[in-house]
Amino acid sequence: METDVLIIGGGATGTGLARDLALRGLKCVLAEKFHINAGATGANHGHLHSGARYVAKDRETATECMKENLILKRIAPQCVEAIGALCVAVQGDDENYVADFPGLCRLSGIPVQEVSLEEARRKEPCLSEKIIAAYATPDGAVDPFRLSCDNIQHAIGLGTTLLGNSEVVGFKRRNKKIQAVRLFDTVTGKQRVVQTKLVVNAAGAWAGEIAALLGIKINVVFSKGTLIVTHHRISQRLLLRLRPPSDGDSFLPAGTVSIFGTTSVAIDSPDDCYPSVAEVN
């Protein structure tokens, strides 16, 4: 098999890149060790950020979030629920942070509107009576499965080849240039070689392991997050704690359920990623 580009990883990055390159007329092969969205893309909150969560500590990321928010709403509306968010503070939260919040949002290009406490609780009766401030921002919910599947389906229609259950086990090089990639089929146990002009490492948390096959060291820091899914939809909007990012500060309605999270715990390997009782508590 020969291709222009071989993409390693079938998450949001890999499938989005496959579609982009296919639209540009390039022949692509996407190799995924398991199945589409088997990694972080299939196990995330589904929060389409406006950037409001990052305005105090990372303005660059906040600005980028808002730009990407608008792009996804425009090009993939079928994958996005534009529910909006209420950023709320409760008694005991940092009032200086609350006071600075709307100005910081505007500096990052994020639309923000103050909402009265009465209006906030009328819109979302589940809110605590102890809230002291509320602001509306254009956050949303994104369906990562639909997004990745739409991307790869479009790419396949344009000539891309998807190889599922295909683990990268080695590379063939000549004069320091990759000429081919060896893939192991985790179902049949057979190997195949794909001749390629360019390789893209879109393996996410496993990017370091792919690079190591070439003798390249990439220092990857791993952090896992645990989410709780309720049995019904509790709010109609995304609810965010109006405070610097921390554990358990967002409550996202997604379809017929709500997703509460997240935590951030350092781990040694992306394969050692399981919820703990402490995180759930």
C-alpha cells in the first residue's frame, strides 16, 4: 500500500487532519490502534469552551477557544449544541476574581453578559440559593463521536483509507527519512507495510511511544480526569463555577444526561487511567 500521508491516531486531531488533507487532494491513510475515538477524544467532557474558564491565567488559550468555538459552530453545527453557559459564584468565592471576570472575558474576545441572581435561578432552578453572581458566556456541548465520525467519513469519501485495529510497530528509514510504516493488525495478528511520503504523529497521549520507535524522546506529562454522569438532564445550560480552574467546577448537559467534572490527577502512563473513589467523592 502506498500513500502521500500516513496519519497515526484516530481521535479529533487525526480524523480532522485526514479530512483537511483529503479536501486538498492528498492521498491519506489513517492508522488507529483500536477504533475511532478510543483515546481522550472519546472520553472527554464534551465541553465546547468559550475560553471563559482560562481568562485569568491563560489569555492566549482563552482567545483560541473562542475562535475554535465559532469555527465548529459554523462548519459542524450537527455536532454542537449551542446551549450557552452560566458562570456562577457562590458565597465564599473570591469576589475580586468575580469582579475582574467580565473585563478579562472582553480582553480575550469572549462575549459576556451579567445575569441577575433572580433570572439565573429562574432559568436554572437547580442553582444554589447561595449564588452571589452569574454571567452568561457562549460555551456549548460538542458530540466528539459524531464530529470524528463525520470527519473520517468525509475523508473516506474523498479517497482516504481507514485502518482500524492497526498498531504502529516500526518504521523503515533511508537517509534519516521515513519511507514506510509497519503496522500490526491486533485482530488478525498479521503485519502490513505502508509506503508513505510523510508521517503525522497524532497519537495524543501515546505520541511519545510512537516517537520512541524512531529513537526520539518526547517528554509527555499525563493527567487523568474523572467525570460523573447523571441519569437525567439536570440543567439546560452549562454551569461553571466562577473561580480559577479546579476540580469539579463544570456541569454539562449532554443530550439526555448531565456530566459533572472534572478532576486532574497526574499519572505515569495513559494506559493507567481509571476512576478512583477519592475522585468521585
